[in-house]
Amino acid sequence: TWLEYRADTDPRDPSSVLRLCLVPAVPWVSFHQVIFPTSSRRFYRVERSVDLESWEPVTGDFQGTGSEVGVTDPRPPWELPAAYYRVAVW
């Protein structure tokens, strides 16, 4: 329930979830993009890792809009051995 509160989702509604959708890059043409729903009552930051141990911000902190947000990773995917993404929310 605490995680539901933190993400501003409804624990009684199975469709109310913070779900990330990754739009993978097309090699040498585009960049990875992360799409997720936001709440206007929460702040977010998208982070990237190449090893699941150390994380670096892809974005600065931003307030949610109440609708889906798409964040494009500015780092070229062909420079990364792997890329994992997560969203911090508060």
C-alpha cells in the first residue's frame, strides 16, 4: 500500500499502476524512450544503469502532468553495452 501511495495509484484498482513502457531505439537512427503515466501530485526522475548497480539520471526532477510522459534518453544506444531504466517517484 505504501508503494501505491507513493506512486499515487489506487490499491483497490488493478488497472491503476505505474507501468514503464520502453520504446527501443532503432540502431543509428533513434534513441531509447521510456513512457509512463504520471500524477500531477508527484515528482519524477528517470534513471539509467548499465550494470544494475550504479544509476545515473537521464532527466532532472520534474512534476507529473496527470497523463503519460515520454522521456528520451539522450545518450546514443550504440554507445551502451546495455541499458536499464527506472523511475524514481515522490
